[in-house]
Amino acid sequence: MIRSAPIWSSGFRPFFLAAAAYGPALLIWWLGAHLGWWETPVTGLALPLLHAHEMLFGFAAALVCGVVLTALPSWSGADELRGLPLAALVLLWLAGRVSILCAQVFADQWIAPLLIGVIDSALFPALCAVLLASIGRARRRLFWWTLPPLAAFAAANIAFHLALADGSYAGAQHALLLGVHALAFLFTLYGGLFIPAFTRRWLRERGEHAAAILMPLEYATAIAMVTFAGADLLGASRGWVIAAAGAAAVVQAWRFARWRGWRTASEPLLWCVHLGYVWLIAALVLRAVAELTPNVPREAWIHAFTVGAYGLLKIGLMTRVGLRHTGRPLHAGRLMSFAFVMVLAAALLRLAYAVHELGEWALASSALLWSAALLVYLARFGPLLLRPSLDR
């Protein structure tokens, strides 16, 4: 039955559904606890750590799995993971969420921290093993770049659990920062493949020029992001962090300008992902500015990236993949276009809350808008992802 069910026919189906359901539930749960609407959840984790970990290794991880399991086979010609193996990966993701959220139940057992860490950290090593076949058959060596950030993401989760077992709050925070940088590199890699490819096709259909990928610039972008991550994670001096973040922003802006995204303002499926990339550049600038003035907190760049860049790119990509891979026309429609605007508004409010110290209303509005956008996606695409695809 699992083999024949449509939901197990492609990786994007169960993982996009999981992300669209879990993200809003988790964020509203956290928001209510943060604002005192209900009691803080008893999980054995401090609320800020629980929020950060689950948004990163729960919500974002599900989207990473859905994207790479769908994109890499499509590019390489390998068979997609489906049926029981796909269900096993989803089960690993779900087991991780249950182990984290129910950790307090086993708090008096000596094996609990180790067991929870093993369960929650199992997904990405398994994913890397699955992807080796697809990457090995890919025509471009560029796709091998997928594995290092995935390995760094997995290592960040392992380091997080080791820090918790050692009672180190600071160590857990540092592990989460490593996870953010790994996710930012994945964003750079796949955003730099998807966005210009979609844009080139759209521009050429209208008889407009579209620039090809410039490989030296791709390598420079990767080096810049790794250098920035190293400076940030290793606690480099203020000058080095400013230089590294600023250089990464400049290279990313150069790369982005070649895509001519301003020409796509009439197409929601494209302006959404282009705006997401603009938020990545803004996040890098914010990290540099944070070293120059106390008015910009260091964590502002993280929210600009996660809420703005990652949020916009992923809801746009989830919509495009959901349409194309179920055989529907590539037309976002008014409802999803409104959802894109909600994510943009959520990112602006979250940044304003951090930088301009707006009241808790701004934080609550940001969380509710972001959650509502994903719930719109769930309502619109949930039935489609559970049904067989139409003929393309």
C-alpha cells in the first residue's frame, strides 16, 4: 500500500506537507509560551533553544529533504526515492521531533540524552547516504557541493546534543549557529541553480537576454560564504567579520544582478524567490553593520535570513514544485501570491522588532503572518500532494 500511495511517490510530497504543518504549529506554540498566553512547554530544553533547534532541524530540515530528494534525481537522471525507503526517511524526521518534544518524559533516565541525540541526529547521515547515488550520476560536479553543507548541518545537530549533555548553553547556541551557516550555504548553492534557471527560461520565452552561469563567480561565492562562516563561528575580530560579511554581500549582489530579476516583477513565482535572495544579501550586510553599531543586534542577520530569505525562497519553490510535479500549470494564483506577501511582511516586522525595538505586537504579527502563509500553502496544496499527478 505504501508503494502505491501518491504521497510516497516523490520526496517533496511528504516533506513539504510535514514542513507546512509543523512550522506553523511550532511557531504558534512557541509564540504563546513566549508571550505568556499559555505555560512554557516542558521539554527539557530552554524555550529559546527549543524554538531555534526545531525551526532549524525540524522545519527547515524537512524542506531541505524535500528539495534535494526531488531536484537531484531530476538533474542526474537517477531514480527518485519512493515507497518504503522514502517513508523510512520521513519516519526518522518524525522520530526526531517526538524525541525532542517528549524529552522531559525520560529526563530521569541516564540514557535519555544519548538516546535522544542519536534519534534526532539520524536523518541527515541517512539522507547523505541516499543522495550519493544521485550525485554520482549528475553531469555537473557542482552537485557534489551538496554533501559538505549537509554534513555540516548534520554535525551541527550532533554538536548541539553533545553540548546539551555537557550542560553547555553557549555550546548549544554555537552549534545552532553552525547549522544556520550550513543552511545559508545550501541556500546559496540551490538558490544559485534554481533562480537563474527559472529566470532564464522565463526571459527567453519573451525574447530577452539571459546570462549563463559564470563558474568563476560561483566558486568565488562559495569561498566567500565559507570565509564568512569561518570568521563568524571562530569569533574573529571585528574587522575580519566586517570584511568577510561585506565581501560575501558584494559577491552575492554581483551574482544576483546577473540574473536580471527586476524583469520578473509580473510573475509571482519568480519575484518571490528573487526577493528571497535579496534578503540573503541584506542579512550579510546586517551582520557587518552589527559590528559597527550596537543598534543592530548580532542575531538580526539570522532572522533576516531564516524568516526573509529562507521563508520567501522556500514558499516560492514549494509552490512551483507542487504545481510542476503534480502536472499543473505554473500559475501561483491570487491566494498563493497573497501568501508570498504575508511572508515578506513577516520578515519586515521581525527585522523591525529586532532593530527598532518595536513592541511584542510586531513579533506576534510576524509569527502569525508567517504561519498563516504556510497554512495557506497547506490548504491549497495538501490535497494535490495526496493525489496522483496529472499528465504533464
